[in-house]
Amino acid sequence: MSKRVTVIVEGREYIIEVGDLRESPIKAVVNQKTYHVEVPQQNTLSSGQDAPAPIAKKTAPNMPAAARSAITAPIPGNIVEVKVKAGDSVNPGDVVCVLEAMKMKNMIHTNLAGVIASVDVVAGQAVDYGTVLVTLE
């Protein structure tokens, strides 16, 4: 069951489609881009009540959310290889890094075209779910 909510982030209004609030992570669609977000346990409400919408975090300091987009780790694991550097141009489908989890190598792709603003991980680094890997401008 999904629900549409309107949120205001830094003065801008966004319509978000939020997936089942009883699941973790929650699937949220913002401007046709899918995010998987965690809601802290203290926000869990008893059944029959609507839970608050997840709080959006800034992806980069001093930049509006619309100006930058973070690519995050879809699962915990170890970064095996970083395939981009700051300043590189990327297109949808390009691999930005390789993440190893449960002895499997996972290619992490971008779904946007843009320029790499920052690379936030290095080969050999352990990452948790949701860790920012690279940021696009």
C-alpha cells in the first residue's frame, strides 16, 4: 500500500509517493527517482495510525537538494573498485563503483546523467546501507 504526501524541504514543495510504512526500508518516489529510506524506531506508530513521512537529508552542504543527487549503497558491503572521479561525466546506466556483498560483486549504476561532484568512498572501504558513494551535479 503506498501513500502520496506533500513535504516542504528548504522552502520547496515535493510530492512523494511513500510505500508501505510497516516495511524497512521504505520505498519513496520523489520526482520519478526511487529512494529507499529508513525510519527510526521511535517514529513507529501502532497499527491504524499514519506514520510521519521520512525526513529528507541534504546530499551536499550549501546546495539545494535539486542541484545534487547522491548515489547510495543499496546494501552493506565493501567497495572493491571506484570507476569514476570528480569531474567525470556519466550517463544513465554507467557503473560508478563495484560493491562486494556476500561474496558477490555488485555493479552500482547511476540512473542520471551528470557530472561527478564528489567521490565519497575509496576501494577497500566498508559501507553500510545508505552510505553516499558518489554525488552528481
